[in-house]
Amino acid sequence: MGKIVECVPNFSEGRDHNIIEAIIAPLKNKSGFKLVSYEPDIDYNRTVVTLIGDAEAIIEAIPEFVGWAVKLIDLNHHTGQHPRMGAVDVIPFIPLEDTTVEECVGFANTLAQIISSRFSIPVFMYALAARQPERVSLPNIRKGEFEGMKTKILDPLWLPDYGKPEIHPTFGAVAIGARILLVAYNIDIATKDEKVAERLARTIRQSSGGFQHIQAGPAYLEQRGHVQVTMNVLDYKKNPLYRIWETIKMEALRYHVEVTSAEIIGLIPKEALTDSLKYYYATQDRKFLSTISLDDIVSEATKYMQFRDLSTNKIIEKYLE
């Protein structure tokens, strides 16, 4: 195996099982990389895909995956809680083993050129692959979403990095980039009032004066009957999960609502969990042992931070051993 990366394509369908399976099919049972998971969400109407393996093998497979999204998703008829500007909305490359961020920038540009030329889809390079400061932030690129991108892309400030300044009529546009590991982390709040979730998100997100390296917003989950504070933790080493969890619990008291559980979307580095466990152990004068197993990490993290879906299958290191 060559350069080992994680690649996390997100596509804008989370409800129709047949469409999801057709789009995912080109990524199954391929040599050189593993389809670790694909997680559809009905309320977000979005599926998060996680791939780990050889970067070149992933790049070879993704265009067919994108091609099926072109055929089967029409954003003119798409609704969901998650912002989106493309049928395949974002494709990041993350370095894992024997790979640098600079190499991931190269992988992102290679894939961007292929997708743009093959499907006439405009591509914006984002995060560490961004060519302009305004495009480092994915929410900044995506602002206006599919509907707004029709005119936004004509602005000289928002010409795509690859392709013509016009969106694909049904697919839209896609962001492709390179970044370090982030944690997609959602906290469940026992209320249907989305304004409460928005106020809680505002207390922690960087753009509202909260914690650095945090992107956060509200979402109402109709299927579960409550709201979430949904977030990306862009640097879990500088803002550990326990700090976010405890802050949301503390701030929720003023609204007299209960913080009931949390979830991880995609994969999480072991260190992001053990760093939080070290905090909780210290509060109880417990000694943290570096030899702790993945099973015990899951059990302990669930106890302290009320994860409702955590398993060893969510921990990156399981796939690198």
C-alpha cells in the first residue's frame, strides 16, 4: 500500500436507500482502500462516507462515485437540515501514515481536475488546499448554498478554481481540499426549540466569539424529536471534547433544558477520546493507564460523555493496526 490517507466524501442524499446504495457501490470491495463506513441521516438528508487507504486507489475510484451522484441527485428538489452546494458537497483528504499535508493538497488538486473536466462541475479548493484566504473556510465557500451559488459563482471573487463559472444545473458545485483530522461531533438537547440550539452553538463557535477551531450550528432532528448542536472540531488537541461537552451542559442550564447524549459522525482519533478521559480521571483522582484498550476507551468515554453510538469501529487506530 502507498500513501495512506483518510478521505471523507459527503453527498446530499440521506433518505432514499436505493439511491444511496447505487452511489456508494463504486467504493465497495476495491483493492487499495477500505470503505470504512457510510452514514446516512434522514434529517440532514446527507450521507458521510469514510475511506481509508492508498490515495491513488481512492482517486481512481471516486470519479465513478461522483458520476452516479450526477445521475441520481437533483439539488433543485433537495431539502435537508445540512447546508449544501453540491450533490457531492465536499471531498477532503487527510494524511494518516507516510503522508504529508502537502501531498494531500496534491491529491486534492489531481481529483479536482478529473472531476471538473469529466463532469463539467465547478470545483472550489478549500482548507489547506485553498488558493485564496476566503476559501480556507468551507462554510464561507458554501454560503448561499446551491440556490445562491447560481449567481455567486459569477462574482470575480468566487470564480471556481477548476471549471467554468457556472454551476452544474442539477449537481451544483463541489469543494475538494486537504485538512488535518477533525472531529464531527453533535450534542443532543432535549427540546424541539431550535433557537435554544442556536444560542448554545453561539456560545462555543469561533465566529461568535466562542472557542477557537469550532464551527457549530443548530439542527432539528424530526426523526428523533429534538434539536442538536452540530459541530466540527477543527483541532481537537487545542479544544478537547470534554471542554465542549461540559460548556454546553453548563450553558443549557440557563434555558432549563437537558443535554441528553452525543454522537460522532465518521471516525475519531483515539487521542481525542483519551485526552478527555484524562480530564475526567483527574477529577476523581484516578490514574490513567496508557495501555487502556480500545474497548475500554469506548466504555469510559460513553460513561462520561454520554455517546449514543460510539464503538471501536469509530476509532481510526483500529484500521491502522
